[in-house]
Amino acid sequence: MNTKKAYNNWSAQYDTNINKTRDMEAVALRKVLSTISFEIVLEIGCGTGKNTEWLMTKSSRMTCVDFSDKMLAKAKEKIKSPAVQFIQADIKADWTFGEDAYDLAVFSLVLEHIEQLDFIFAETAKALQAGGYVYIGELHPFKQYAGSKARFETEEGVEVLECYTHHISDFLLSAEKYGLELVELNEFFDDDDRTTIPRILALLLRKK
């Protein structure tokens, strides 16, 4: 099943099913971004708005993008603010969200569905103001090495989404090509047990 159709199907239960990765990534985002200031946010893969509501409390304007029309419909039900614009778009095509417009771009559990990172980082760099930040929260590649993928249960069985494994160096080397340098790298573990495989990789980058 392609990614758009899968997330449309997942939208009805995305906020309510048991999902350690979704919940831990939300914790990671809040922890990493609580340390910086930002005003104008581009949220890529906003989904049902699981992070949008918190990001609104720290920003003055947001553009929220998602591929799934049904995920966006859920987000729009929750969020009625005129400071938040929702856009349905495929981020693998040229972005029309505004160049040099944002001081923060956010990716939450998005890049595992993107095979080629270079285009995404190139478009992100163009969208950011100088000194702007990029937050990336992903299922840790160590989890992917062990066979974990985005998945959800349906009446017909478990639906596994199409995913691509990106090593930590893949993120960093691709970002560096487009002037995005690493500020902070964090790993988040189930039950905060650092003897286990980390679940979430969180990167904070900054445009030079």
C-alpha cells in the first residue's frame, strides 16, 4: 500500500491506538525544542496535529503540510487558529511554501518514508531564514536494523508502511551539503533504559 493511502487508512485510529514511537517522538520534540526560540514554523508531516498544538504555544505563525487529506482533516478538527495554515502536498515535489520564510522546520516521523534525502534537505534550506533551525525526529535506525517499521492494525491484519532505512551519517552528510549543520543529537529509550536499543533519534540542525 502506498504511503498516502496507508496514512488515510490510519487516520481514524492514529491518535488513539497504542504507539510507543508516536508518543516518544512527541516527548523528544518537546524536550529538544523547549531550549530554543522560534516564531514562524514549517511543520512537515503534521498528521493529525499531535505536535502542532504544542508548537502553536511557542510560535506566532505556522504552515502545516501533509500528504494525507484524511490526516489533515483530523488536524483541522482540532486546530481552528487563523495563525495556522494547512496545506496538502507531496514534499518530493518542488515546495511552494515560501523561501526564506521560516525560522524552524519540523519533521516528525516523516523521513523514513522518503528514499532520497538530498532533495528534502535542499528544499528545507531554501525555506529557512539564515540561522533557522531544523528538528528531525525519527524511528532510530538501530530499531530499523532490527526490523521495526511504521505499522498499524486493521480488521484485515497488520498494515506495514513502505519505509527506507537512513543511517545517522546519511542525515548529517546530506544536511551538510545544503548548509545545515548539527547542533544537537539525542537518543530516546523505552523506559529511559540506556542498555536497550534506542527508539527515537532526534536531530537539531541549523542553517549556516
